[in-house]
Amino acid sequence: MNVTASSADYGQIALTASLAKKQQEAQGQTALQLIESTAVTVPQPTQVESSKSSPNERVGSNVNIMV
């Protein structure tokens, strides 16, 4: 059994691989943009705000867990 591929077959394989790579890169960029768009930033209290807050507002902000 003689298994050979012509140069046209190699060209087709290379083109298919190139298109698949570009598609994967586009999907990766889309996924990264989606992840970045869902990121939530939590504003940190300033010194003025933290001095105005009562101790009860801070309950649960520090949790000690021992395993």
C-alpha cells in the first residue's frame, strides 16, 4: 500500500490548520473579553468613610478559619 500525498494535499492541510488556528485565537480573545467584562471591582473605603462607619458595619469582614 503506497500512501503518499501530493503537494496540493499538503497545501490544503496547511490552509485548514491555519484557519483552525485563527478561529481558536478569535475564540480565545472573545472569551478573555467576556471574562474581563464580568470582572467586578469593589471600591475600598477611604479613611473618612471608615471613620464614619459604625463597628456593626464591619462585622464579618474578617473571618478566621482554622482547618
